[in-house]
Amino acid sequence: MAIQSVNPATGAVVRTFDALNGDEIEQRLALASATAAVYRRTTFAERAALLRRAADILDAERHEIAVTMTTEMGKTLRSAEAEAAKCAKGMRFYAEHAAAFLADETLADPGSVGASRAFGRYQPLGVVLAVMPWNFPLWQVVRFAAPALMAGNVGLLKHASNVPQCALYLEDLFRRAGFPEGAFQTLLIGAGQVEAVLRDPRVAAATVTGSEPAGQAVASVCGQEIKKTVLELGGSDPFVVMPSADVARAAEVAVTARCQNNGQSCIAAKRFIVHEDVYEQFAELFVAGMAALKVGDPMDPSTDIGPLATEGGRLDIEELLADAVKEGASILCGGTAPSGPGYFFPPTVVGDVTPAMRLHLEEAFGPLATLYRVPDIDAAIELANVTSFGLGSNAWTTDPAEQERFISDLVAGAVFLNGMVSSHPELPFGGVRRSGYGRELSAVGIREFCNLKTVWAG
Ligand code: NDP
């Protein structure tokens, strides 16, 4: 795949880049390794000052970088600006809290282990490679970079090949903020060049956000090399609505939960599982809400949904839908891509879904929702857990006993009650099963790429 910016709203090639050659990769690895040896000795206060400066620059440049994001991957300009703002917030969060998150863990009674003092100390692992996707081209990276840099690690970014300008911007941003040369570098390389980087002894660990195949490829190499990985892969989050819920509010949020980021979010709600007592009411409101969204130019402030990021992404959605229709699904709204340039696809709701359809188990990475009717909470939970994923989950009920059931029995890294799954610097983020392992964000996320060194002193 070429490293290329293609505007998905028009199909026009904006810029093309050459992938780094072996010598260029070597130079960057050497620089990363040399920087890691020095950077690990900086204080939390020094790192925090740099990260706050990065946040300030990003705030000042929010509009310009949002235009680049929208041009490269099609999200609406409004949501691109919100993403940039969220990145600045995430940076400030880690600037403020990293020292406390990584404070020594002191054993209150060292005598119990025969020591005069005993504690755990979090130390950086060194150079960490981040393999990142295009869907939140800034946030996915900052979610890794802010805690990594605060922990004293050094970052290498292999970004998705369709967002090279965002990738280069991030490298430049950290450099201008004053981080040492080599603390955060972008490697413009294709997926096929990742293995050699992972096998390099100067690289200590890797994090992947993306598809299952990408996660498998990186984790298997890292398995052979005994290197730590964090994987944040796909999801097909359920959105369950029970009779006690505020159905109108649930339907309104459901539209946003499915269509955020033009439907291309790992934590988008994708399967809508509705109790039969409120099914008709929810279905009517949800379908009407989906059909009312305005699809069009992502630069236009009145647009709700821009194009899908790539032609291949739209083809995937069309194939999933065609397979479902062949097997007897009904299309309740949308369903047909408009003619003309750009990779647009309308918000689409599918009913009468059966296990024979690929859409029943596979992730739809676009504004395509499945709607199910269930008789009770047992059936809802069974259906919610039917896929091999386990990222987020949404459940709408005001019944405390039902809420406990969902918290207990939904197989997922997160359960959001009466709201939609979203990520926050304050909360752990990640999945189980084929959605991956490890956690990002919060105190847990910053510790993933640390060596918790046990210190025992006699
Ligand atoms: P990919 O997983 O292919 O891309 C994500 C990143 O992984 C990119 O940087 C990509 O590089 C890299 N990559 C891909 N294959 C390998 C490999 N074998 N070894 C090393 N790195 C690799 O996602 P796609 O863009 O193809 O999207 C396809 C699907 O991925 C979606 O339908 C969705 O299911 C899932 N996805 C999930 C995301 C999430 O947030 N969890 C985000 C994006 C996608 P390159 O671009 O050069 O191929």
C-alpha cells in the first residue's frame, strides 16, 4: 500500500510519500535508542512542562490540523476539531497525574519480608513502537504518546499509510514542544516493514490499535521476541434497550453511538438489541434518526456524516450488507451508496438479522446498524455476547437489578449504563477476547509500558 493522502470526499490523491529505506530506519532507531538512555533520567516535572507545551501548541493549531485530518480520512471538520481538543486534554491529564500514577508503591510493613524498606518503582521500558490506525488519527496516537512520554519512554510511530500528514504533524508537534530529538519519531513505513523494527533489540515493546490481523502479526513477532504488547483491536459493541429505559433518549444516543466518526469507531455501538415491549417505539425513532442524518462534504459544518476513509472500507460495508440481504435481512433505511466521487455511504439499519449472516458476528466499520428484538434480559445478554469481540457495551435500563446483571454478565472491557461508550483519560480503556488485551488511559494505561521494579533493602 502506498503511503498516500487520498481525500476520501473526492478520491483525489493529495500527497504521496516514499517509505523510509533500511538506512533511514536504522538512523531513527539509533536516535531513539540514544535518546531513551538520556530521556529516562528526566524528571516528571520536566516532562510535564514539555507535554503542556505540546497541548498549548495543539490548541493553537486546532483548526489547521483538523483540516488535515478531514482531508486525509474524511471525518467531519467539527469532530476533527473536537478530537484535537481531546488530545490536548489528554496531554494535560498525564502531565498532571503521571507522577502520582508512577509513585513508588511502598510496602507498609517491610519487616514482613525481612527488609528495612521495600517498594516497587515504575521505570520506563525504553523504545516503544506504536502501530496506529487512521480512524482517530491524532487521538489514537496521543492516547499512547502522552503516558509513554510521561513515563520516560521514547515513542516510534508507525501510523496508518493513509494518514501520513497527521503522522508527520505529531512528530513535529512534540519536537516543537521541546522534547529531545528522538523522543517521538514517525516512521513512514508500510506494514511489511514493521516486523524488522519489532525484532530490533533496541525496541522494547509495542502497542497496536487496529484490525485483528494487524494485532496478530505484531503480537506473534513480539511473542517470539518476548516483548510486551498492548492490543486494542476491533469491536462490535452491543446496545441493549430494556423496557424501563428512556426509549426516546436511548434512540437519540443510539444514532450518535453508531454514526460517530462516520461509523468508523472500534467502540461504536453496532448491534442494537431491544426488548420486545419497546422494540417498535425504539425502532421507529432510531430509524428516523439515522435517516435524518445529513451525509456530505465533511468540511461543511452542517454535515453529520462524511465519507468512509477508504474505497476498500466502503466495499467491506457493501459486501456485508449484500450478504445479509441475500440471507433475508430487511433494509429499514439507507443501503445504497450515492453515485459520484468520494467513498460516501448512508446511515443504514438492517432488521431480520439471522446467524447465517456475516453481519451477525462480524464488525461493520461504517454507519451500518443491526437491529434485534429479544423477549427478555437473558436473551439480550446471550445475543450481546455472541460475537468473538469484547470491547465496549451499552445497556439502557433504570432497574437496579438489571443494571447489576449487565455489569456482571456482559463480556466486555467496558459497560456504559444509560449512555454511550466513550473514552476518557480518567478511565481505563481496552477489551477482552478478540478485541485485545491490556489497557490504555488512566493510571493503568501508563503502567503498561513500565518495569515495576521490586526494591528490597535489608
Ligand atoms: P489495519 O489494522 O490494517 O491498520 C491499522 C494499522 O496496522 C496501520 O498502521 C496498518 O498499516 C498496520 N498494519 C496492518 N497490517 C499490519 C501487519 N501485518 N503488520 C504490522 N502492521 C500492520 O486496519 P485497516 O485500516 O485495514 O482497517 C480494517 C479494519 O480494522 C476495520 O474494518 C476495523 O475492523 C479495524 N480497525 C479497528 C480500529 C480500532 O480503532 N480498533 C481502527 C481501524 C481499523 P498500513 O496502513 O500501512 O497497512
